[in-house]
Amino acid sequence: MSSEVALQRCADYDLANVKESIRKAVESLGGIGNFVKPGESVLLKPNMLAPAAPEKAVTTNPAVVQAVAEMVLEAGGKPFIADSPAIPAFKKVAKDSGIGEVATRLGIPIVELKDSAEYSQGEHRLFRVLEISKQAVEADRIISLPKLKTHSQMFMTAGVKNIFGCVVGARKARWHFKAGIDRVFFARMLVELYDTVAPDLTILDGIVGMEGDGPGTSGTPRQCGIIAAAVDAVAMDRVALEIVGGKLDDFYIMQAALDMKIGETDISRITIHGETIDSLRLDNFVFPKMTGVLMGPKILHKVILNHLTTKPKEDRDKCTLCNQCVDICPTEIITVKDDRLVFNYDKCIRCFCCVEVCPEGAMKPVQPLLLKIVG
């Protein structure tokens, strides 16, 4: 796999500017014709995490989706936009994010990935069978369009993590349940999933990214001015990590890719086209509050869970009791009593699905007092 990453500066979401930056990036990798042939079906996979306006930086900006869709059409391809949000509100996500309007404007389909099938990975894989959307697997080409964001569970989400959208709806919560708070386990699944789906091209929307307690509305939009493109999303994510000043040891997905020898994680072996990493570096980028996975004797796990791990908590002034957190929770530990949310933290697996889907930004990752003291 090529370890080339193209970097371009883009100051805003003016469509002409976005398209020019993306075109330059893709041309340095051989041009759009290198990835799309006439007549081929092309799945455009944006980040459609939750219903949120483009300026919230929760989803891939519609200008990026439109620019790439137009390039695919110019190459003779047949693009369609698809994703599978964790919450059952695909039409609302499409509308609020502005991505649905792009599909209407260009006359291309926008579909929710629904049909799932089991795909064997072989005896050498940790996950021998993965359930993946049939529409994703059957597309002739996949162009992934992730958003540059922090992630309260995985540290960052960009190219590799975006392919988790090819796992259908509620099955995402099942994977979070299997992974528990073992982020290393979950990261390995994400890397294997990415390697199996194998997108042909990844184009990162980092024009306005997200810092803080992402990836949902609890995070804070951050002007970054970056467009990146690569065949190897692992290499692209490694470059993004370098730009924001993150540590390799904190990025679970990168550690999993390194251990599994999937993609290029050595920054010295990645060829950069266009802008330099130094020219795009971001100062004082704010990373999410993170804690380690459970370790030590099981008898101590309850103590660690309650006193030494970040946990989800609602801001009661913002919470509207919409029940989206209740519906998405894979372990059903959130209930409503006396017009407020109640959490059973003993059984909470710290997947932070509730934080991701909260439309009001009311759900936050909160550090217990003891963790603040020892941290």
C-alpha cells in the first residue's frame, strides 16, 4: 500500500476553494481517474455521526461531500452517499448536516446502510467474522470522507475510525459492549474492519476540526485549515496526529495498526505531497480526557470503574430528556426517573455512545474526584 499523504491548506468551506484544494491533493496521488473508472458505483462515506448543523463540526461538511461527488461524476463514476449512524435518525442526520441537500442538488442517491452480512476474516485474525454492510462491500469503489475530531474513547477519530460507519446501526453498540472499556481490543477491531473494507481513497475534512471532548456536540470546533488525502488511511491518521501534536502512545488505533502491521505508522517512512507538516501544525490543540483500560485483579475493577475512570454525566440544564442516550446504551444502564437521568455506573462500560449521540451536547465525559487528584 502506498504510504503517500497529500496535504493542502483550505481556509473555509467555500465550494470553489474546497474543490480546488481536494483536486490538488488527489492529483498528487495520481488524479481522480486513478480511483474511479467510468460506470463504477462509488460509495462516498462521510462522517454522519448525529443530527448537527455543519458549523458544529460533528459531521463531514457538505461542501467536502459535494466537491468529491462532483469530481466522481466528472470521472464518469456513479456516486452515492451512505452511512449508518448509531442512532435511528438517518433522515434527520442527512437534513441537519446539509449532506442530504447535496444529494438532492446533484441528483445522486443518499442511503442508510442497513443490510448486514457476515464476512470471514480467516484464522489469523483476532475477529474471525465481521458483520459489514452489504452495500459497502458490494460498491465498486469506496471513498471515505472523515472529519478530523477528538474522541473521548479512542483519543482521535479520522480515516480508520470512519469505516466503523460500515457496521450497521445498532450493531455498533454491540461492538462497544464487546469491547467494554478495553480500548486496545476495540482499536484492533477498527483496524481489522478498515483493512477488510479497504477504502480506495480517504479524504480528510480538517478545515474546521474538533478538539476537546469529541466526537459529538460536547467537543469544540477548531479552525485547522487542512485537507488531507491518502490511499493508506493509517498513514494519513499518523500525519494528522503529528499536526495536532498528539502522542503516538495515546492513539489506540495507531498502536493497533503498528502491532498488526497494517498501514504505515512510521512518520519517517511517509511521503508528504503539497504542504508540509510543519506549515500546518496546530498549537495548543485540546485533547479529550482519557483514562487507561481496566488492569489488575478483578476484585478491584469496581473500585477502578467508580473512582479512577472517566464516566458519562449529563448537564441537567441542557438535557431535554430526549431519550437518545437511553436508546443507544448497549448495556442499558441509563434510565429516566423523576424527570432526570439515572446511571448504573457499576455496569457502565465507558463506551461513551451516549456522549456521541446527545443532540444538545448535554452529555459529558466527567472525571471522578479521585482521578483528578491522582492525575
